[in-house]
Amino acid sequence: MNPENINKLETYLRDELSLGDLVQTKVHRLAYGAIQENWKIECTFRSGKGGDHGTYVLRTDAAAKLPTSHSRSLEFELLKIAFSNGCKVPEPVRYIKDTSIVGKPFFLMKFIPGQADARKLTGLERPRAQGNALVANLGRELARIHKLAEDDELVALLPIPEQKPVTHVIATYRRFLDLLPVSAPVLEYGLRWAELNQPDSQRYVFCHRDFRTGNIMVDGNQVTGILDWEFAEWSDPMEDVAWFCAKCWRFLRPDLEAGGIGHRNVFYSAYEEASGRPIHPRTIAFWEIMAHIRWAMIARQQGERFSSDNEPNLEAGLTAYIAPELELEILNQIEKFAK
């Protein structure tokens, strides 16, 4: 963010957020957030005004957009609903449509403490009991997110699809694959397999759809926030459960099946108790295959972002190289599912 934008942001904070005692802001880009831009805004007040409200996060669009991602205005509305219903999310402050401040629309939310880096979280040596306590908290938090389906405002913002959840997901992924310049036969095969092997029991709830290590803020052994609601959508709740447990999101601890942090059964039990919804291992196995199909598709989309002039981002470019590994995992899991 250039000095001119920082000056305009300071003016906005003083005038529009009534932070009249603001004398200085420090702005730096946060490392987490592979798709959108996140900036930490540290405010210094003349008389200490603001207390813990002195630090914000500014979230705005990257230069290139994934077709699966919501707009920042919609993400902000979803964040407000989640916050008002007691979910552990950063407190939303304001959505700003005015592009004259930082060059594009953005929203502000209050900064929350903790660590979100997936490799640091999964690389941390913690006692087994602590890891399991953490994933149990996450299981309860996911159940709380799924209860957002009871909020009528969500239906107005995001209508529930008419197709069954799996059918809707498959149709969506096929549309996205058609937009890629290179064919993806393994992913096409995986979607056809999913079409023929989908679970008998399906239902819609409101899902985060990126509930995983890397989007979870942890301070010590406490969950302080669930980040990145840009993919939140109506889907089957088991999609979220499987996404968290999928092999591709365990990072440095593939042996710990609940997000590389704890044990799958502990996560399951906490979710079941909080939601009243049973988890069937074979259904999770199905959705874990779908998780790898989705991540492989996104990896390819990230590569396209890099190859375009709009987003010369090395991380996005390197992400494309994991697609073949994910495709091999899809084939291995399908073979295992059939046995």
C-alpha cells in the first residue's frame, strides 16, 4: 500500500470512524490469505483512545479473482451474520465501496490475536491432549457455523440451490473446469465417479466451505477466530467435516487426521454432540475425495491467476504444481473407497 493510500486511509478512519485522536497508522500486509489481500492497520492514539480497538484488518480484492470466491461486500455481510450469531470470527466494522481510498472496495474488521500459519500450527509439538482439546473446540465451532442455517437473512443473501448438494457441487465444478484452458481428465473422471457414488443421505446447511488449518486463528491452545468466509455457501454439512480432515490439509502432520492437529474421532465426537448430527465414515470418505477434486481444481485456477498479467503472484504460480499430486491422491482414494 503506497503512502498516498495510507494517508487517505488515516483520513477515513478519523472522519468516518470517529477516531479523532488518531495520530499515526502502521500498515503492513499479512502473510495469510492466499487469494485476497489482508492488511494489518495498527492505530496510535494521542490519548490512548480506542484501547483494544486500535488494530484492524483491511481485506480487499486481489488483482485476479477465482470464480468460486464471493465479492468482499457479500463476504462482509456473511461475516456480520456469523458474528451476530456468536461464531468466533473477527468483529466486522464497515464495508467501504469508495475506491478512492485504497484503489478498490474493502472492508474493515477488528484484529484478533493468534497464529493462522498452517505449517507453524501443524509443526508445533504439543501434547496429545492439547491437540485433541483444540480439535474438539473446532468441532463445536463448526457445529455452531452450521446452525447459521436457522438465520432467515442467509436465505435472502444466498438462496438454497434446487438440486441436491452433491449434484449442485458437481455441476459447479464442471463449469469451472470448462473455463480452464487445459483439460483435466482425472478431475473429470473423479466427478463422474462422484456422480455415480454419491451418498444416499444429503441435506443443506450453511457451510463455511474452507474450514481448515490455515483459516483458523489459534492463540496458545484457544481458537480465536475462523477466517476467510469468501467461499461460504449452502452445502451438505459433511463437506465441511471432510474438508477439515482431508489429507491435503494436514501439512506437516499427515498422521493427525483432524487438520494435522488432533485425532479425527475426537473432532467427530465434538461435532456430533454439538450438532446432534451423526457422522458416517463412508460419507466422509466420499467428501474427502471431493475435497481433493476441489483443491486440485483451485490449484489449477491459481496457476491461471499467475499466468495472467493481473496476478503475478509466485505463491499462486507454485500452487499449480501440486495439482498432479492431488490427482494421484484422488485415484488412490477412489480405489480404496471401492474395496
